[in-house]
Amino acid sequence: MYRRLFAIIDIRGFRQLTGGLVAASMIALGGAAGTAELSVYEVRDVAVDVTAETAARAREQALAAGEHMAFRRLLERLTLREDHARLPELEQPEITEYVQDFSVADEKTSAVRYLARLNFRFKAQEVRGLLHDFELPFAETPSKPVLVLPVYQAAGALVLWDDLNPWREAWKQNAPKGGLVPMLFPLGDLADIASIGAGQAIEGDRQELAAIARRYRMSDVIVCFAVQRLDAAVARRQIEVYVARYGASGDREPYSLVLRQDVGETIEALLKRAAATVAFHIEDEWKRQNLLRVDSIDIATVTVPISGLANWLAMRQRLSGVAVIRRIELILLSRDEVRVNLYYIGDTEQLALALDQSNLTLIKEEDEWVLNPAGTVPGKL
């Protein structure tokens, strides 16, 4: 059945659905959707709670523990999951050398206890050098947010928006936070229910997918279809997950995976494990597209049409936020165009993809690179 189903899901012709903005009513798996975009080399909300013989000693130990946790989260954010076992284990003084600065929030102390939430910023160039020295491939281009539609089937019943959708709850509780691919899901209100149903989602209905994407101003939609079955041979449950991605990020072949229930594992725990596994797969797929070569820097001479100086300054600020761009060199400035050299790591395709995440389109026109703001109509198929 599902082989036939995925045969009719053609993602190649699905054009960009919208710009990259997230509607204010969106709920993010990694936090509220309105949260400002963070630097890739910034790790926030590291919770610490340490008890020691004195408050000062507890604070010292908490800051060290938080620094260690934040550094590990950063390395995992940048690297493939298969390489996490090879990540360098540094001593505390060594980790401190990679910290640019940190801040403290929600600090609480007693005579022997220290609690806080810590935010760390790390030195990008030094971290890149560390990963290069350990021969660990890495990516640092953040993706636009993607919209996740968790469809669940058990005992023949399909559910998406129903309150009794444990697969959706598993995603809400267990998608990884702070990755390169922000994963979000709709509220499930009446407007969402009217936009798309469970059957339309798993069949890849372009019109309905465009409707839900348009509502939340998203570029990509990922349908995660989980089917609960009984493995009669071992008298345990298993979850079959079918994943299809639609939108502006390029052609993606649908794929599937199977997770079997461990001894003593509840269905809820199995679904949480399945959601985390799929989320890691989505992250790794993005990272593989954006793995960087840091041993060389390339230069692209780019023409940028502008309407005035203020327009160029705004464009330059957006370029400064693109992860792979190391330097912007101004060559020519006129009333209606700017010419710059972009110094970047990676290849041209990775540069174009990174620019696209900032809603900038790089195209070749008569042997000349031209950069424009993305002008896609939201929800257009």
C-alpha cells in the first residue's frame, strides 16, 4: 500500500510555497516562533542546578558544567549525528579558550545552592579550526523553518488534528532544540483543519499543502506519517514512519524507517524515540547539503541592483548574517547597482543555498552573478 502511496508523491514539481517568515500564531518545537534568530555559534538556555559546600563554590561548578554542556551542544549542532561519538572531549580550561562571552539569566542562590540559565557565545573561527583538526565535517548554515505535519494511523484510523494524536504530542515534546533546521508545527485550530486533512497530507495534495504553507508563510512542508503495527513474531508494537518533504529546498526522495518496541517500552516512549530519530535525519540531510571546506576561501564577484544607499546598507546587513560569507569587499557603488567580491567557504551551490535562507537569490546572467531579494509569491505552486 505505502509503496503505491509514495509512488504518487512527486515532490519534484512542487515550487517554493512562500517566503521564510513564520506566522505569529505558530508554535515552534524549539521555542516560541517569534524568537529572534540566534547566531549559529550561540547556545542559549543552558539550565544549571548545583549544590556545594558554599554558594560561591556551587556557582563556580555550575558555570563550568554549563560551559561544558553548551560546548557539547554546539559541536553536535554543527556535525553529523554519526560523528557525535568522535567529537573531541576537552578539559575544562581548554573549553574556556573557545568561549567568547556568556550571560546569566534567572539566577537564584542559597547558602549552598546555585540555579541559573546560561547563554554562551563561542569563537567561530577557533571552533572551525578544532573541527578541522579532528577531521570532522561540519555545516553552519541555518535553514529556514520547516512545517511538520505529523499524521498517525492506529487500528486503521488516520488522525492529524485530533486531540488524540500521540504522534503529534511526541513531536511537541521531543524534537531537538537549537539545531540548524527549526522545526515547527501548526496550532491545529479550525483554520488548519479547513486547510488540509490527514488523507490529503499523506497523498501529497499540492493544493492543500500550499494552503497550510501559505497560512504560516513557510517554504517547506514535511509530512511525517507514522503507522502503529503489531509485530506478531515477538508480540511487540512497531512504528513505521514515512517521510516526504515538499517545497523550495530542492528535490527530496521520500523515505521510510521502522522502529521496534523495546522490552518494557511504552507506546508513548516509542513514539518519542521515533520523532527524535526522524528529526535527527532531517537535520543530517540538511547538514550533508551544507558541509563546508574550511581549508580554502573562494571569491564570487556579484552585482547587486539597488534603489539607493539605504537599500544597499540593508542588503549588506543581510549578507553579513550569511554563515558561509567571510568577507564582503566593495568594488563599485553607483545609484542603481553595487558590485562586490564575496569571500566564502564551500562551493557556489552552498553559497546560493545559504543566501536563499536569508531570502536572497543568486543567479547567473551572461557569465555574471546577480543577487536579488527573493520575490516568490507566498503559496504559489
